[in-house]
Amino acid sequence: MRERKNVVLLFSKVPAVGLVKTRLTTLKDGIFTPETASTLYHCMLFDVVEIIMAALTDMEAEQEAGRGSADVRDTYELVISTTPAPDAEAMRNLFENAGEWPREFEVIVDEGANFDEHYNHAFEQCWERGADCILSMGADMPALTKADVRFGFDQLHKLDELPGGGIVLAPDQEMGVSVVGWTRQTDFSHTGVFYNRDGLTVLPAYIKKAKERGLPALWLPPIPDVDTMADFYHNVTLVHALNYCAQFDDICPPWRTNQAFSEMGFEEIYVAPNNLFDPRDHIDK
């Protein structure tokens, strides 16, 4: 039986005041203080990690119950990549000071002159650590679900059976990508994606690059992140809904982020009346 090592590669900064989620703050065009944005990012990071860990534990339990492949034994690992180097210890301390976690994880440092290089460096480190499949994502996605993680690896495992592999990706809400990954045998990188000289946004840049190499790309459901105030309002509605639905379904809810939204005064989101809709006089009487 072949052992296949699966890695969730989570990119995250340490939630330092004034250095994270600044587009939500008065430093840019947001409404919150840098301290509030830092606290919110802290909550999202912990929620995303807890959701990932729950998903990996579920997949391991299913395999132990005999519902996995008869030819492959899958192992799962969470790796958190941060930068600069001194922040690695700060990241470890952040989690250690919060108490016990359901499973262990590794912290690595990514380096480079731009985000493409940082991303490539983190992937290279995971390949060197023996990864066969990498599913990467950011920590600012409180609407991530266990099902998203599971489906991501289901799709990666399909590609692992193909000569030359392929990529998986989940779009975000603004022409970007919130989750991306590929297999060890896939000839691919992030170069030219986030720093694209032609002005392509991230999603079409990944697709163009895969198309040029003749690589299959498998679709994952869209997962929104939180960068702008519009993203924030959208995620308030998603997070509140997920926490309610968790009472009736096997969902690991983003409860910290939900509590933070409530403490910030965002229990519900309302839209002001407007006329921005198609004419309905011929329908409504």
C-alpha cells in the first residue's frame, strides 16, 4: 500500500496591529481601528485552523473505518507558513498561549521578493518535507467549511492518478483565488500569477498558465475571503448563517469570528431601499 502525504498549507501573518486587514481600517478606506481589525483577523485565523483540523480528523477517521482507497493510505498534515522569520516563533506562541488544539501542526517561514516567490518557497518546503498533494489557502476565510477541505483533497486525489497531475482552485469573490493546489508530479508554480505583467487577475492567470501547459484544472466551490468592507458585510451574513446551521448539520462553525462580529455591533446586515432593480410594474399588481 502506497502512503500519500496530504498537506494543507495555510498562509497567515501574525495578527499584528496595523499590519493585517488594513483595508478594513481608517488607515485605508475602512471604518475600524487597526486594533479591531487585528482582533478580527486573530479570530478568523483560529477559526480557519480549527475547521481545517476538524476536516483532517474526519478524513482520517473515515480511512480507519475502511472507507478509503484499498491501494493508498492517506496521511494529513497542517502547515502554517508565515513571514518574516522572527514571526514564526510568535505564531507558535500565539497558538500555545490559546490552549490545547485537536492536533499538531508545523510552522514554516516563506521568503521572497514578491508574493509569487513567497508562495513558491512555501510549496517547495512542503515538497521537500514529502508532500504528495498540497491544498493551500489563506486564513481570512471564516466561511470555509470542512466540506470544502474534503472536496479539495477528493479533487487532488483524482489528479494524483493522472500522469502529469493538474491543479485545483476555488475562486474568491473578486476575480481571485481563495484555494489552490496541485500534486507533486504537476509541473506548475505561482510565478507570474499574483504579479502578472499583463494585468490579469489571479483566477484567469492560473487558468491561462494551466492551459499553456496542457494541465487539467478541477473546480472547487467559491470561498470568499475578507479584504474590503464589502467583503466584511458579505462574511457577516455567511458567518451568522453558518453558526445557526451548525445546530442541524455536521459543521465546524466559525464561532470566534461570529462572536467578534456580534461584539463589533454587526448582528445583522441591512441594505438601504433603492431603485436598482429591473422594472416590475408589468409583473406586480
